[in-house]
Amino acid sequence: MRGVQHPGPEGVASSGARPGPVQRAPGTATRQLSLAFDAAPGGSAPPPAPPPAQAAPPVIAPAPSPPSDPEESARAHIEQVMNSMLGVRVEVELTSNRRTMISSARSGMALRLRLHRMFVEADGAIVEALGRYVKTGDRRASRRLGEFIEQKRDRFVAPRPPRVLRPLGEHHDLLAIYARIESTYFPGALAGVTITWGRHGAAARGRRRKRSIRLGTYTHDERLIRVHPVLDQPWVPAFFVEYIVFHEMLHHVEPAREEDGRTIFHTPEFRRRERAYPDYERALAWERANIGKLLTS
């Protein structure tokens, strides 16, 4: 058994050297330090000390495995490509929205991109077109995405119940106005676009005064123009209803685009073409003069 060397006068033990005889003064008793492993009284050796406990091996977490869900894999891939193309953190969410296939909005430092689930089948070219559309509103990318959506719509989007259109009003015929505006300003550019009078909402039937009003809307997915029924009154001139129809038709020809995480509905080209409409200034002047009456009708 290997001994322990006790320090000498300078407090340093010399390992491996044999100690010399201990010199003691006359009349001084010898002192001995008992250690735990010294022989026990009676001369029997103590049992050997147990071996030191072995440290538990470190727990290594397994590497994350790729998503097993094909839809989640496609979502994660699109998110990765968008992060690279847009240069910002993008959070992709898949939806089942029947009306809006693509939308985006800023959320702090990130861009939230909501896509219809049909995009799980998008190939590399479609994903690249999506990035260009979100980043700059690229027109060719928009058309390519539109074609992709039309190809997938029947399988992914539940059919709507037949819509009842009401283009013929009591005082203004929207079909006649539509035909006149289309042939003059958009020949051959409005295939499949329909028009109808809208319905009065619950708020419109209440007594509380409205603070704003949307006189017309265009829904790209439905290719449908709705005109607010407040305009179907004898004191509303036909030239103003025609301007509203022109404005909504222009939304089909000059669609919205995404820029820096914002949706721009009225692009510079949209504004330029709208100002070129012959009754543009006349229609705006009439609206300013009669907005109060429209809000209370």
C-alpha cells in the first residue's frame, strides 16, 4: 500500500524519498498520526475502501428529425425560401380561406405570410414566383400564381353555393353600365367578371350614423364587382355610378401588389389610369358635395 508523506519542517513533503529517522528531544514521547487506513487495534487490517463512484455518462439529445407531416415539410420549405428571398424573418401559415389565397402583414420584425393549403403542392418555380410577388408585386409572378391557383382551386377550395346576382336596380341598370364601360375602356380585359348590387348590412339598417362607406368593392377570387345599394337612388347621377364601376373594373386590370410587407391596392399605374378617366374630377367633386347625404341614406 502506498504511504502518505507528512510535510517536513518547511511544510513540503518529498514524494518517493524514504524518510530518515525521526530525531526527538530527550524525554519527548513519540507522536503518531492515525489515518483511516492505518492498521486497526489488534493488528487486523481494515476492509478495502469502496471504489469511487463512476460519473454518469452525459445525456446527448438526439438531433431533430425532419417533419414527418408532408404539409408541415412543405410549409417549412416555403418559409425557408421566403426568408432567403426577402431578407427578413418570414412566418408562413397555411389556411383554408376560400376567398384569400395569399396575404401578408408585418408582425414586429417578422413578415406573416398566409397561404392557402394548395401551396403545399407548389414546385420550385411557383415558390420563386411567390417570393417575387410578395417582394415587389411582380406582374408576371402574379399571373403565374393566378394560373396555379386556378389549376388547384377545384381540388382544394369547396364550391360555393350558386350566387344570385342582382344587377338591375330600381333606378340604375348595372349591366348596361358594365357593357358601356367595358367596351370603351377595357375591351377584352374583363373575361369572367360579373357585377351586382350589394346588400344593406345590419349597421346600415340601424339608426347610428355611419362615419364611412364603401361605395364599391371588387373581389379577385370571385371576379365580382359589388356596388353599394345606396347609389341606386334617383338623385344619384348615372355618371357617378359609372365612375364607381370603372374604378372597380380597374382593380381587376391593375391588381394590388405587396411591397415591404404592405398591400398596395392603388398602385401608381392604377392612379395614373384612374386620373385619365374623363369624369374623374367631376365624380370626386360630386362625392365631396354629397358624402353626408350618402352616409345618412
